[in-house]
Amino acid sequence: MGNRLSKIYTRTGDDGTTGLGDGTRTPKDAVRVAAYGTVDELNSAIGMVLAEPIPDAIREALTQIQHDLFDLGGELCIPGMAMIQNADVTRLETTLDGCNAELPALKDFILPGGGRAAACCHLARTICRRAEREVVTLARAEPVRPEALRYLNRLSDLLFVIARVLARASGHGEVLWQHERRKRPKS
């Protein structure tokens, strides 16, 4: 492993800039920083899911995803770096297919909820969608490898399915949107 941080504060960011992985300085509100910052936020949200009692297979999958997200953050922090590969996207698809095979078909929209672990997973899913949007924005301005976008797209789908699995595993069940809950005025 390279250099270890022995001092957490450096004061170099006091001017509103931060260092990218290649050593260049950029504003802290740059599109690139927003993209990898949201990937970091997503990783933390997945950590919240992992802090709950969840099935071992889901725990293993989410732990691998946390490592992938750290790699993706590095890829986004170092322009030109390639960390996420097609095999990572394929692994997500395989996990998604396996989890989804055990679920009944969706007939209604699902509200975020279904127990603490499932609710945390829904939150992670929405953060993943935001990360995906921010990477799309970055890709309009600078080169971004398509694997990064595919990974985030597949991951948000997987997090939705995992939330469904967790809601059922917890005994809370899924919270269905009741679209007929209000009487519609007749025109």
C-alpha cells in the first residue's frame, strides 16, 4: 500500500479546492468532485444497510459492491483511470437475476419502507440514481468510461431488488403504493 495518512487535515482545501488523484487541484464544487462524492455517499448508505441484520448472501454481495464503489470513486477521482470492468457489471446482473428469481412479479409500485434494512436499501438506491445522474453530467463535459455508467445503472436496479428481498426477510413485507386511496373528483 502506498502512503498512509498520518495527518488528516492539510489546510490545502481551505481555499475551496481539492486535489484529484492525479495531483491536479479543482474546485470542491466541480462536476467531477460531485460525482465521486455522491459515489462515496452511496458507499456510506450501503454501510448503513450492512449495519442491520441481513441475510449472509446479501451481506456478501453488498460488501463486494462497497469495494467496487471505492474503485469507481477512484476511477472518477483520477481522470483516465480504469477500475470498473464489464465483469463487475455482469456480476451485478447475475446477483440481480438470482435475487429477483425468488420474488413475485411486481403488480404495484413499492414505497420505500418494509423494515429498517429495506428502507436503508431504498435510500441507497436513490443515492445511486443521483450518482448516475451526476456521472452522466460529468460525461457531457469530460470523458467517462461507459462501464462506470452501466455499473451505476445496474446497481440501482439491484438495490431495488435487494430492498424487496430485505422487506420480505424482515417479516415487514413490501409497502405497496395505494393509488386508489383518494377519491378522485368527477369532472
